[in-house]
Amino acid sequence: MSDERGILTPLQAALEAVLFAAAEPLSAERVAEILGIAVDEALELLLELRRDYDYGGRGIELVEVAGGYRLMTRPDFALFVQRLRSDDDTAALSRPALETLAVIAYRQPVTRVEIEAIRGVKCEKAINTLLERGLIKEMGRRRGPGRPIIYGTTTAFLEHFGLRDLSELPPLPARDQAADEVAATGEDEAPSDDEGDTTI
């Protein structure tokens, strides 16, 4: 751990630099490989650094997310971080896109037709937006007529929502779960276009 003055050891400082520069979460195994140490030592180093951040009153924290560890800003300071961000195409997702993402997250792997059956509207625009932002990906094709593309979430999705894995998704309300099951059986009615989907 760091000393009483909050000074990191050389190895902790190296770890901090690596985590800061990493474009994605790093597993303990990857940290061990980069720093040239044993995996157990890397894990202990990660946990020590996380404790230092937790008790140091800092604006960032070391979070376990998407199967690895990543430096992130603390939620307490989200307002200030938000002021830094511009209102361009990286802004918050529209409601149709978020609803489509929720269906994919909970029902993956899922086809566009299945998503549209659940939502009751066309989802092509929302799916394209989510693909562009790297929150979902094509996972192959389903066997059967037409071999439709199936979609699932990505590591970027886990990072965006601060999840270690999909098991941390909150449970669906019983009502929504029942509605999804009914919709997934297939509706004969053609879905209408997304309302207000022009923003995505």
C-alpha cells in the first residue's frame, strides 16, 4: 500500500500508469504479464490500489468491470464530468435506442424481428446506432429461413453501465417478463416505425 503521505510504491505507480493508458479493462492476468509479476501478486496489487483510492478521497476509483479492472470517475462527481462533455453525437442515447438495447441485453442472442415483436415498432435505426457506438455486435446468424442476424451486447456495453458481467443486470419486473414472453411468441401485426426515432 502507499505510505502515510499517500505516495505509491514504484510498482503501484506503474500499475496506475498502465490502467490510465489502457483502452479497455485489464484482467489480473494481463496486468501480471505487463508488469512481469505473478498473477496473485498482480491481483493483490490491484486490490491495494483500489483500497488506496477508496480511502484517499480521490475523484477516481478502480472498478472491476467487464471481466477486468479500470480507472473510472466516481459517481459523486458525475455532474462535473458531464459539464465537460459536449452535446454532439456522443450524447445520451435516445429512448428508442435505450429500449432496443434493453431488449438485446436481456434476451440475447436475439434477432431484429424478435426485438420488433417485443417493442412493437421497427428497430433498424436503433440497432444501427447501437452498432455504431459499439454497444452491441452481430453474433452470427440463426438457423432457419432467411438465416437472420442475431445480436448481443459487447464489452463496451458492460463498461458503459459499470457491470462486471451480464449476471449483474437487474432482474426484470414480473410484468415486463411476461410481456416479453408473449411478444417473443411472434405477432402477426407488422410493427410501426419508431416514434421520435429520428434523433438516433
